[in-house]
Amino acid sequence: MSFLSAARDKAIVMLIQRNDFIKKFGEVQDIDISSDENRACVTVLLHGETKPTTLCAYYHFEDSDEGTIVVINKIESEREMINVIAAWWFKDNSVRMPLPKGTGVFAKILF
């Protein structure tokens, strides 16, 4: 893995770890990035659950006036209910999050 690819992956990991939305529902236990597939698989222990759940988010990068934005437009899980809710919501929506300052340059080079 090249330095630039590792920097892009680290930016995605930082974005997930700092995401307040995920923290509302559970605790991130593991993050696996697949740069080739633009996929981040996040293992989360949801509040009130005893077994972790893995969510795989598919992303791409976009430039905006605010800098580089990570756009997520699909999430998959081994849990059917999560898949149904995600497919319904992502049909008309996407999640757009700015990359932390300074990491957008690496993401744009690699995108």
C-alpha cells in the first residue's frame, strides 16, 4: 500500500471514529477499509445488543467549496432489517461528510 493510499484510508477511519451519528447507536469496535472497492466495513456493538453488527458503507470523494467531501450512498449489513432501512433511505438520500482538514489533498490525488 502506498503512502498516499494509506493516508486516504486513515482519513476515512478518522471520519468514522469521530462520527457522532454512529456513537448515538453504539460503539465502534473495528474498521476495515477496502480502498480498491471504496468500502469501509465498520463493526459496531449497538446499544442494548450483546453481539456486534458489521455495516459496510460504499463511498466516493467529491470536491466542494468546503473541501473534499466523502459521499456514502449505500450501506449493507448482515442484518436484514438494517439492509431494508438503508436501501429505503439511500434511495433518495446520501450521507455527505467533509474530510478532516489537510487529508482532502491526499484523497483527491488518489480519487
